[in-house]
Amino acid sequence: MNKLAAVTYDGIHNSTGLLFSFAKSLAAAVKHSPWPEHAEDIIATSGFAFRMWVAADLCPSSTSIWSFHSQKPWAENGGIRCEYTERLWGQDDIEEARRLEALSQIKRSIDRGVPAVAWDIGAPEWGLVTGYDDDTQTLSVLPVNGAPAKMPYGQLGKRELPLLSVLTVAGAGGQTPAEILAGTLRLAIGHLQGEEWCDNAKGLEAYPALIRHFGASWRPEAAWNREYLLGTYAALKWHAWKYFEKAGQDRLAELYKNTHACWQEAFRINKEGTANETEGRQRMAALLEQARENEKLALDAMREILARGMAAP
């Protein structure tokens, strides 16, 4: 058996407890790799701090509908090299081959001393694979919202939501901080403009899609859906703020500090139950409108930075 010791999610900042599972798992994997210097920034530099997706019915699963293969180039913008294997719907003919390929990839990563990021290893979310045992044909897994467990090799990619997605950190990318910043700005601009595959409202358009649920579309029974979305995006915005602060982008840091505060306060109001009062709903809508204006200003600032050549090409 080959199992990594002391792998946890400790130290990954999660202001609401609902940080998006891929982002949280990626940060933890980088933190436990030989390249931990990239862990603090990776949620922002991979672009995930800027992504938003809102389904018309507020289904929490909307956050996990995207082009999974983008994981590799997005994560690699953050200064690391990655390996990636996937098998999606309608690809039953390659299911076994891709599962074996993913298992080999996981083993290589564990042998390097780095946990692997994988989909649906104990909950239909991303989590970490921390070990393998060829004798028992089992993986040691650490679900993002649960305790360490074991999973048979044969269940990889074949659990509750039978998709295969495995990302591993394989090395350092070698980019300069300026190059990482430029790539991050491009990713952020694309995400805020909704330039990715998904039928749900995305980017800045996610704001009105969510805000309407604090008005005419209010449903008291959707409290958990609202909590999940508010908590997911509040936690992500914190990482955008802190990255820009560290990168010396004061204007963007201030905008995202305020954006995070708006989402965090809306999350608090919803969680404490005062959202069921008209005043609470109006306050949450106003907070999200303010956050939207901040991000519109941030989008303009990012375009200006790139246009003026203030970040590496």
C-alpha cells in the first residue's frame, strides 16, 4: 500500500464553509506538492475565483456544469504543470481504457507524494485521492465534505454521477509572476463575460439570475439552494481579493475586497433566516447589485491593465 500521510484541507481559506469543491481540492493538492508556493494563489490564478453559474431554478449542480477538460490549462496558468484524464457521457466505449489510464495517473502522482484531484470519490463533488493499494484494489480517498475512506478501483468514474475526471500536479510551470498575472486577467475577463460552455446564466449575467430570486421569484423552500450559491461565490471572491492584493493590483484588490464583503453579508443574512423578511430580501438584493457593479468596474480595469501592457503578454 502507498498512502500519503497527513493530507488535509486545513489551511485552505473557506470564509463560508462552501468553497467550490474543485477549487478547494486543487489548492490542497498544490499545498501538499513539492510546489506549495503556488497554493495560496491557485484558486485565483486558475480563474475559479471569477467563475459564476446560476441555474434558473437555483439548482446547486449548476456549479459543476462546465467543460471539465479546461481544468488542465486553467490550473497550469497558476505556475504548475498538470496531467489530466476524463471520460464523459456517451463515451462508454472508452470507459475501461480511461479508468485504467486515470488509475495509472493517480499512482504516478501518489508516488511523487502528491494527492490527486478526482470527481465523485465519496460525494458527487471533487475531492482528493491520497493513496492506493494494488493488493486490495482500493484507493484511499478524502472527500471534500467527509472523512477519509476507501474506494474500490472499479468505482472510479462509476459512482453516483458516473463521470471520470482526474487532475494531478506534475511539476512547476516556470512562468514569471507577471506572466501568471496576465493569464489570470485573461481568464477572469473570459469568465466575467460568460465565455464558456454552459446553458445556465454565467459571468456577470449570473447576478440578475440570482437577484430575481430575492424578489418576485422568492421561494422560502429554496433556502439551501440560496445558501449554497451565496456561500460558494462568497468564498471564491475572497481568493480573488487576496491574490490581487499580493500581486500589487491595489484597485482590483479593493474592488474584490468589497465584492467579497457583499457576498459574505448576503450569505449571513440568508443563513440566519432573516431573508424571509421583506427587509432581509431587499438587503441581499442590494448587496448583490453592489457586488455586480464592483465586478463590472473590475472587468474594465482588467482590460485596461492588459491594453496598457502593465502585465506580461
